[in-house]
Amino acid sequence: MPLSGLAIAVLLLISMASRARPCTEQEKSSLFHFITGLSWDGGLAMSSWRNNGTAAADCCSWEGITCGGGGVVVTEVSLPGRGLQGPISPALGDLAGLRRLNLSHNSLSGELPLERLLKSSSPTPSGLVAIDVSFNRLEGELRELRSSNSGWLLQVLNISSNRFTGEFPSATWQAMGDLVVLNASNNSIHGRMPSSFCISSSTSFAVLDLRYNQFSGRIPVSLGNCSSLRVLRAGHNRFSGTLPDELFNASSLEHLSLPNNGLHGQLDGARIVNLRNLAHLDLGGNGLDGKIPDSIGELRRLEVLRLGHNNMSGELPPTLSNCTNLMTVDLKNNYFSGELTRIEFSALTNRKTLDLLFNGITGMIPESIFSCSNLSALRLADNRLHGQISPGIVNLKSLVFLSLAFNNFANITNTLHVLKDCKNLTILLTNSNYKGEAMPEDEAIEGFQNLRILSLARCSLSGKIPLWLSKLKNLNVLFLQNNQLSGPIPAWIKSLKSLFHLDISYNKLAGEIPTALMEMPMLTAENTAIHLDQSIFLLIVYRGTSFEYRVISGFPNMLNLGYNNFTGVIPKEIGQLKSLSILNLSSNSLSGEIPVQLCSLKNLQVLDLSNNLLTSAIPSDLNKLHFLSTINVSNNDLEGPIPRGGQFSTFTNSSFGGNPKLCGNAIDRPCGSAEAPLVSTLTTEQKDRRIAFAIAFCAFFGVGVLYDQIVMSKYFS
């Protein structure tokens, strides 16, 4: 081997030997002290950390440990998502060369020994740079760190999604001149937001996330000094007052999110233009009023605008058309008015979501909105729009979510013929329109291959349940309540193999309840959740004022046939609906007994059989339905004792009223004393009947004898 080659080989061997140098005993002891202090080590005891019950020789080879050279060995401890349980040992602070600590997504508990972890004899480059203990069960208060330990090099601190309480330390952040990211979201920290951010000479502070806590008071004006601040998230707290003018001096802001607080006032159009880098603005769920300023159009980088659930009013500014990068616009639950034709939607080609729910928008849907080819969610419900749906809507090739409910649209047949060509449409809510029209029975209505939720409720539609619904093979949820539909439930209903939530209440449907309803595949299956699409809705689906649904599986398995004209008995086959959660057969003319087969519906939570003609006793085994939270059998002709025990111990008189022959504690009519008067009453009635019979018999007999005497005397004379 040439001399130069030999020298290179020797240098490589020396380099490899240097890198392979084992960690020190002190570092191995600190790490071993950490792992042995846990109540559950996530299997590390069976991995490279231990050898025959003792610590393995070289901790640089341990799982999750990274080492470096130059006399500093352990530089990183990274054990996220290992199921670790127990406290974080302060001994980790004895690792002088530790730069990064990641223990996130475990089940660690106890307090966070932050001061010990940041321990350093001098502010050397060997201090911790990043700490991530998010998504654990850490608790207690965050104590103020002593100023004598100033000079820390910490850049990232993530303590989010824990159980920290108390007030947020304020002076601590002044000592952290290199801090870039602070995430304390999803805890229970209260008090005021510290005003010490960016007071020091630091120019690096970029991300502050305090969402989902209990902070109160005003947004500190000192945030305007954060010249590098790019992300400010402090939503879902209790902040009050107005947005400080100084906040708009933080011209580097790209993400400003303060939803669901108690902020009020107006958006300052003159100051908001300072935030020219803003891409995400979320001030929803506050008490803001006034208009959206025209200057909003100067935020050319704006991608997300959320101002919903405020008290804002006025017409939407035409300058929104200048925000050509806009993808999401959420202005729901305000008092906006005027027509949408003021905005040139054709310039907003990147738009994916437009939500104007519950405002006062008037006029017709502008044609320009149909040029937003990327639009996937459009909600115009609860406004004052009118007219017919334009065929141009088929240009929205990406449309998945469409809600037109509670407007004044006309011609339901046209609507369905147009929308059937929206191939990706998954949710269609067009209830409370088309007043007084007839339900189309045109068999040419087809398509809707991907439709999962359909609402045609509250339209006062006449006619029958149409055959074209049988073609919606992927339909999961169907709302047809509050119409004027008549006739029977068609037998083809069982062909809707994906349907599990059906509401046809408040109609004029008649006939017997068909056994076909008892053969619906998604209601007879033991577990339907595994068959459902778990993807998140593009927009929340609201039902009434109490229910919000974000996924299809959130809807309960339900049959609601209440307030119709159904007759006959409740089919015994109803026991086949093993996954049923809600059954409502109220306010019909059903007769016969409550079928004992209902007792096999182990998932039943709500049962309403009120206002019918049901007789006999309440099946006693209904008390074995452990999930039953509501029952109503009032206003029937039931008799006998009300079942005891189980969930029946929680039901009140209102569940059983209007059944004079029932007895039990729930209606304060003890069965023993209830039966005696009943027998006495029946005996009195029997006596009265016998007396009347005796009188009638005697009279009849006397007349008969007298007649016989007269006739016989004449005959034998």
C-alpha cells in the first residue's frame, strides 16, 4: 500500500474510533435513572437499553439516543409515541450535551422539571435547544424560572396537550433571547397573556400558540414589537376588549387566529393593510361588528378568511375579488346583506370553501360563482336567495358539499335534474325550499352516484316517496320529514343497502309498517360503523340547534316514522334491527301489543311509541336495554306494572302518562292499591248489571205469565 493510502486509512480508523467512543458513565447513569423511574417504559427494557437487567454498555447504541463527537456525546433523546408512563426524571438535566428532547405522544405524568432540564453551569452552546413534551398527562403549574439561570439557548418549547394549570410565567420569557417557537395550547392555563414576549433584544420569536386555554384580559400591545412573529394562535380562550392597534405593527404575521373569545369592535381598515403577508385570518366566534373593510382586498396573499359567528353587517366588499389566493371564506352567522353579484367570483379560481350560512344575502346565485372550478364546499343556507338553480353549477367539478336550505328556491324538478350531473356531490341539503310543489316522480332522475346525505325536508312536498330514490345506492342519511307525502312506505326501501338514518316523520304516510323496513342491511348489521366513510365533512352539518355532525358515522342509526297515519301492529321482525339507536313510531294509529322483540335491540337509546292505540303490558325485559336513555309510551291503552330496575329507574311520569291502567312508582300509582279500586269498581258495575237484568227478567216473566193466562183461558174456554 502506498504511504499516502496508508495515512488516509489510519486517519479513517482514528476518525471511526472517535465516533464509536462509548458514552460516559455519568450520561449512562442519567439515562438509566430516567428509564427506571418510569412505571412503564414502553418495552425499552427489552430493547437495547438493558442487557441482563443492567444498563447496556454504550448508551449511544440505545434506541432513541443520538450521540455526537468532540467530547460531547448524548445530544438527543427522542422517544415519541412509545407509551411511556410515569414522571420525567430531572436527571435528564445532567446530560450536559443534550440539545433536543422529544418525549411527545406518551402518557407521562407529574410536573415538568423545566428548570432542571435547562440546567447549565454556564450559558455554553451545549444547552437544550428544543423540548417537546406535547400530548402527555403532565400537570401542575409552570413556575417562574430564576433569572440567575439566564442565557438559555432554548429555541423550541412545546408543552401542548397536557394538563398544566395556574398562571403563565411572565419574566421567564425575557431570559430566553433565542426562543423561536412556544406552544402551550390545549391546557388549562389561566390569567393574562404575558406581556414580556419580544421585550428583550430577541428578534427571532416567530410562533406563539396558546389555543384552548383559559387566558383572559386583553391581547397585550407588546406583541406589536415582535418583528419576526409569523404565527399567533390564541383562540378558544376568554380574551376581551378590542384588537390593539399595535398588533398590526407585527408586519411579518402570516397567521393570525383568535377565534372564540370575547373580542369586540371593528376591523380597522387603515391598519389591517400593514399585514400584507397575512395568509390566514381567523377572528370568528367573537363580538366584532361593522363591515368588512374595502382594504381587505390589499391582502393579496390571503388564503383563509374566517369571520363567522360575529355581529358584522353590510354588503360584502367587491375588493374580495382581489384576494386571488383565497381558498376558504367563512362568514356564517352574521348580518351580511346585499347581493353576491357585487363580487367577481371568476377571479377566485383557487377557492375551495364558501360558507355564508345564516345571513341576509338576497338575489340569485351569480353565474360567476360557477367558474370556481376548485370549489368543493358551498353553503348558502338560511339567506333570502331565490330563483332556480342554474345548469352552470355542473362546472363545479369538485363540488362535494352543497347546502341551499332555508331560502326561496323554486322548481325542485329542475334542481334535481341539474345536480344529478355533479358527479362528486356527497352532501345535498336543500330543505325548506320549493314550498307547495310536488315531489318529482320522474324516473329519469338518476346519477348522484356518490350522494351520502340528502335532505328534502320541510318543503311541504306532496306526492309519494319517489322511485328514483331507490337508485341512490350509497345513500346513508335521508331526511324527508315535514312534507305532505302520502301513500305507503315502498317495499324497495330495503334496496338502499347503505341507508341507516331515515326520517320521514310529519307526513301523511299510511298503511302498515312494512317488514321491508326490518330488512335494511345497515340496521340489521351488528356493527355499521366499520362500513362507513370516516372522512371529515368539508363543513359541519347542523341539525337543529343542538346537533353538529362532522363525520357520517356521527349520525345515529335511526328510524323516525312519527306523526303519520300508520295503522296495524308493530311488526315482530323489528327485533332484527340490531344496530338501531333511535326508534320513533309516535303519533300514529298503531294497535296491538308492544312486541317483546324490542327487548333484543341492545343498542337502543331512544324509544318513542307515544300517542298510539297500543294495549297490554310493557314488556318487562325492556329494563335490560342498558343504553336506553329515553322512553315515551304515553297516551296509549297500556296496563299492568311498569318494569322496574335498569334504566327504568330514571324515567319520570311524562314517559308513561295517559295510560290509566298502568301502575308503578314512576307514575306514583302503587300497583297494590291500584288494583283494589279497580276490582271494587268492576263489582259495582256487575251489581248494577245484575239488578237491571233481574228487573228486566221479572218484567218479561210477568208479562209472559199474564199473556199465557189470557191465551190459555181463551183456548180452554
